[in-house]
Amino acid sequence: MASMTIRNIDDQLKSRLRVQAAKHGRSMEDEARDILRAALSTQDEGSGQSLIGSIRRRILPVGGIDLDLPAREAIRNPADFGA
């Protein structure tokens, strides 16, 4: 198994983790592992959905907007610097 070090955790967060671990009768490391496992198990792993699909699902209930897109202009001829 891999190991990981988490730096710069503020004292209040570390204290809350220690208290929660004690309530559950386990070490801070076990508690942190369980928190990570629970947080990441709620994600759809390998759902195959694209980022745009995920964004659309979140925005769809709000409704959409219609944008007035200007017509495209014809491509201009490149400048002639040889003259």
C-alpha cells in the first residue's frame, strides 16, 4: 500500500480529527483513511460521462439562455508586405 503525508493542517482541524478518531475508537490515521474512503466512494468512478455532460446536468434545472451570435465575416485577404 502507498503512504501519504499531509502537511500544513491547521491545529483546529487536527484537533477535530483527533476527537472524532477517539469517539470511533481508532487512530487518527485510521480515521483519516475512513474519511477519505467515504468521501471518494460517493463519486461515480468510471461513469464514462464527459465534463460537459456533468456541467449540463448541473445547469439544466436552472434553465438556459439564448445568445445572439453575430454572423461571421468573410475571411480577409492577407496583407501584402512585398510592395
